[in-house]
Amino acid sequence: AAIPVPKGSCKNLCHRHQLFVSFQDLGWHKWVIAPKGFMANYCHGDCPFSMATYLNSSNYAFMQALMHVVDPKVPKAICIPTKLSPISMLYQDNDENVILRHYEDMVVDECGCG
Amino acid sequence: SKFQEHDILQFLDLEKTSSPRRFQPVPRILRKIFQAREAGGASQDLCYVKELGVRGNLLRLLPDQGFFLNAQEPSRDGSCLQKFLYFNLSAIKEKGKLTMARLTLDLGPRSYYNLGPEVVVVLSVVEERGVWRRPHPKPGRMLALQSVPGPQGPLHFNLKDVVKDRNSNRLKSLGLYLEILAKEDRYSGEHFQVENTCLRLKRSLHASLLVVTLNPDHCRPSSRKRR
């Protein structure tokens, strides 16, 4: 049978929340040459069973949500990052070296139920 | 202020914040790579430095902290300049795998004029310790001997084995002995001012060591595929 989509605000549903960490705020702007900061986005929100087929969900999230409906002791599906991107930092250390460093999987681009 | 600075430093694999005494100009090669990465977006393999053709997630450009050795005029035997090059390797931790160590000798901007005489560049390792206290460190094992017609622009030398050797012996610095000899060619018909070329080289010579390391912990392909 078709599952009715819940009414009400979708603000509570799983989605990405943006947060920018400014190196200026940290007082790091004197030694970090670039960038000015980085996005510390995070995922937050509900993963209800009725939305599991929409919210960028994986298969097991759908099963998890289904099992939660059958047995509430089973934890719900949770909102997690599904796509991440790297950042590079250009900075100077105390030995006057200029350093370019790369960090994988730092910025959350997309969220989904997992 | 809500989270501990120490935590985020540790998260970024940094031991402490820096408070550099002097600001270094951003080396062109690092600026070029950084801007390419910013423009490239997430799809590129950022643990591979395509501009250098090696794997690596950490690039360090170490400035030369050495000094010139002979302050007199170029000697009669054509010895143009002698310089002791010194690189502080203490920032290079054993954790990463060394994938490149490239010495660049920048002999000055390219131009179409006053190319100057052909020079011979001789690069040797200075083995001795405590070299700072000696006025004239002695050259040890020769690393490179290269003839350079019309000395201009950058010269690159692969020092990966030398730096790896220093690292494995826990030596936290690298001393090199650089000598440039000017050859005046009497037969080419052009009269080169050896002295001018030497003075120009002395004025414009800039040495730096680019070290690239790869930390396998920081370079894992993401495994989750979206449904």
C-alpha cells in the first residue's frame, strides 16, 4: 500500500547544515596563507521510514527504517555524509618552510540516511 | 572558542600553531598547485601531484639557510662562486613516505641578452657535523656535475636518495657544497665578462628544496557509493 508522506516542515528531515570555520576567528590567519577557513558542514535530521526512499538513502537505511517500524527497539536510520570533498591548506611553519597539505574527505557536500 | 584548538590541530595532524618570524613569499610551484586544486573540485586525485608526477599529500618547500664561502673576486681559475647550502630537515617526520626531494637552483630570470659564458655546476654533500663553526666546509661525495651554457632560469637536482639517507640516519639537516665554475671560451669569438656573470649569479642565485611525502593514513579512497 502507498505510504502517506508526512505533512509538516521538512526542516527536521536529514539534510546538510553549513558551518564555516574561519582561520581568522581561530587566530591562525598569520600562519595559514590560504584558504581563509574551511567548511565544517555536518548532517543532521530525521530519517523517517516514509521518506527513506527519498532522502538520498542507501539500501540498508531503508531496511533499518523498516525494521524500526516493526520493532522500535531497532535503532532508526541516521543522517550521515554521503559525499565528501577534500581541502588543501597552504601555510608556513616555524622553520620558515612553506607547506602545502592536502586533507581527504574534509567537507560534507551531501547528506543522506544511512 | 567552544572547541579546543589543540583538538583541531591534532585533527589536522599539526603539532602546534606556528608563529613565523618572517613571512616567506609563496613559492610559485606551490601556489600553482594550490590554485589548480581549488579550481579542480572534488573529482581529482589529490594524493597525486600531477604537476610533479609523484604521489604525495604533503609538499614542503624548505628555504636554503646557508652562506657564500668566498667573498673575494672570482678567482683566476674560473671558480665563480662557492656556497654552502643548508636545509633544516627537522620538519620532515618519518611517518610519511618520501616520494620526492628536488633541489632547485634558480640562476636568475631568463633573458635574451648577456647570456654569459658556459658554467659548470658542481654539487657535493658536506658530511661533516657542526659545519656552522667552520669558515669553509669541505665538499664530500659529489652528487652532480652539470655544464650549463648561458646560465639562467632554474636547475633541478633529484636528491631523494640523499634526503632519504639523512632521514634514515635521523640527521635533521642537509649540508651541500655548491661550486659554479665559469668557462671562458676563447674560440667562440664572443668576449664574455666572467666577472659580471659571476656577480650576477651571486646576486640572483636562490636555492630551495621541495620535499613531497605521502601519509597513507590520509589518503584513502572513499568507499561508500550512493544508492
